[in-house]
Amino acid sequence: MISLDKDLWHPTPKQLEAAKAVKDYKYILYGGAMGGGKSYWLRWQLIDLLLYWASEGKSGIRVALFCEDYPSLKDRQISKIEYELPVWLGTLNRSDYEYKLNPEYGGGVVCFRNLDDPSKYQSSEFAAIAVDELTKNKYEVFSFLRTRLRWPGIEKTKFIAASNPGGIGHAWVKKIFMDHEFEPGEREQDQFHFIPAKAKDNQHLTQSYFDSLEGLPEEMRRAFVEGDWNIFKGQFFTEWREDRHVVDPFTIPDSWPRFRSIDPSGRDGITSCHWYAVDWNKRIFIYREHYGKGLDADQHAREIARLSEGEDYKYTVIDSAAFSKVGLPETIAEVYLRCGINNLVPSSKDRIAGWDAVHRYLRWSETESPSLQVFRTCNNLIRTIPTLIFDEHKVEDVDTDGEDHAADELRYFLQTLRDQYPQQPMNKLERYLYDIKQKEESFNFNYKK
């Protein structure tokens, strides 16, 4: 599928690897760090596809390159076209933001479009779609764009994208392209492919560019230089480290008080519930989770009750909105009570104080472990906590467009904790073994660093 003369677009080895992957996969994500040549690859890859289809006798094909808004589209793409592409290849029409190949090269068109309102492309069709900075979009945008992938005579349409870590779509992009975790019913799981690229993969960059990247603060450097998808600019919980906060499951002693917190939702939304235990050192362990959608409130409640069998809880915190009827015959709280979830406590409405509590419990140092740790089996909390970003208009708060359900009910619980600690420690042997385990975890973390 690579038909462009390499001397024309001068691809890096990593860009060439991405171009070859287009032959084998339908959905390709390229990048992960700054300086990898992501935007450059996208526009040239679309030209390559048009030339390839023209070589098969297919002309007049339209493909699209999307950015989140028109200023970004102009800066990252349109402004580069006129001096990058030779005049004999095609022409840029600035009135409609389209680049058209000359007739002898198939007359294909690259349409430059923005995503401020994806619904305006409801009737559009493209043989290939490219998205620059995919993480700046919600999963719903990606799902919609997939429906626009069709063109007469083109059996294998393509979706290509490039992105740095971060942004409102960080969680879903990482989930499907890197972790290969898909929504139920996804039929093209084997068609998703990620090609990481860093600045060092781009031989066209100057040393001064590398020096500027290395001078970034540690969190930004890890994201933009190393392409670390576990930390990025705008990350709300920068304290999060999986090797610090995630632990292997162990048997919770009966003497530790236990709690639950719930962020309920309707059938179409996500309901999140986690189970908490507190030790004599005032350390909190999150040891179980229920997380999902597609069920009614009573079904979620019964599943939570089933998972709780044989355990006693001081109380269960639930979103205060669950106590409002809003025209319903019974409140969500009443549904949960009817299904056996007792001792319900409404959550605080002070979001900022709640996030401050989460920050405090996640905090750690080289000599001290964090006050909150999560069992490795709580997959969704582990997945979503590090992906949350700041609200652009209120930096003390989380952007609510993110997948914040688990984080919400975590803050619900932490705001209620008042001296809820076991008064009597374990027996001496149990405490000795536990303390040894904590010291080993701290040693292993520092040794890895």
C-alpha cells in the first residue's frame, strides 16, 4: 500500500512502519510523544492512500483529516500543505479547505474538517478518515466517525489517528489501542494497532528541540518525551503510581472496619461501587469493585448485596442525588434499601473538599507508602483514576466529561471517614508479617527507580 516515492516525503523509519501497518490493520494510532512526526505522517498517509487507489483505477475518492477545531486544523495541517506538496501533484482550495490531486493522479480529495460538531457530517462519506490528536475527543466522536467510513468500490476503508497522551479522550484511546479492552460486541478487535513514536525516532529534529523537551518538569517529560500514557499534562491525580498504589489481594482481617461507596446511575450510565477496609495505621485498602452499565438500579443493588454477603459494614456512602425522587415512585436510595443495601449515608456536595481528600490519601514519599492502596482486582478504578484531567475553567475540580464514576465514589467515602479505625491491632504475628510486607513494597519500588 506504500506508493509514494520516499524521496518525496522523506519518512522516518517509524513513519514507514506506520505506513506499512495501514496494509494490515483498519484502525491505526501513531505517536505517544512529542516530536514523532505525527501530524506529518497523517497528511502524507492520506495522500499515499489516494495514490494507491488511483493506481487501481479508482478516481475521485474523498478522504478526511479532522482536528478538534479550525485554528488547530490551520496550524497543524493546512498551513503545511502548500510548501510540503509539489505543485505538480495537486492544488489546495482555501475556500473549502480541500486539497485535490491533479487528474493524472486520480483526482482524489483530502477534506480538512473540524470536530466542533461531528453531527454536521451525518451525510458525509469517506474512504479514509484521519484524526489529529485523537485524545481531544470523546469515544462517542470516534464511534460516530466510524459510521462515515464507506466509499463505493473501496472494500478496506481506513481510520488512522495520531495523539499525545492526555486530553478528555485519554482513557478510551489507551483502553482500546494499548490495552485492547473493547466494548461488548466489538467485531473488529483484531484490527486495532498502536505504533509508539518518540522524538528520538525523528532524525529531522535539531538538538535544541531535544534539549527543550528534556528541560520539562518530570511529569510532562515522562508524558511528552517518553510517551508515558500513565502520566500526562493536565492529569488531575499526578500522585498516582501503579507500583505504589496497587497491591496484590490479601485476606482482610476481621478486626478492620469495612465500608462501601456507590455512585449509582440509570441503565445507560455507569454504576460504580467499591469496598473499603481500614487498618490500625489509618491506611485504606480498596478490596473489591462492582462497575458496569446496562442494568436497572435494583439489579445493580442486588449484585452489590450478593458480593457483600457475610460481611458487616459501618455504613455505605451513596451519591446524595440518590435521595431525590425527581418524579419517580421511589428514590434510588429506596431501591437500594429495598434490595438489602442498608445504613446509607448521603455524600457531601463539596466536590473540592472531596478531591482534596483524595489527593491527601494518594500522597506518598520515598520513605512512606500512600495512605490508600487498591487491590489489583479493582480494574476499573485502577484504569480510570490516572486518566482524569483538570476542568479548564475550575482547575481544583475534575473535568466531568471524563470517566469519573469510580473517583466520585472514592471522594464520597473519604469525606465521611472520621476516626473509623480498629482500636485493637492484629495479633503480633499477623502485624509483624504485615509490616514486613509494607517494607518490602517500599524497598522494591525504590530499587526499581
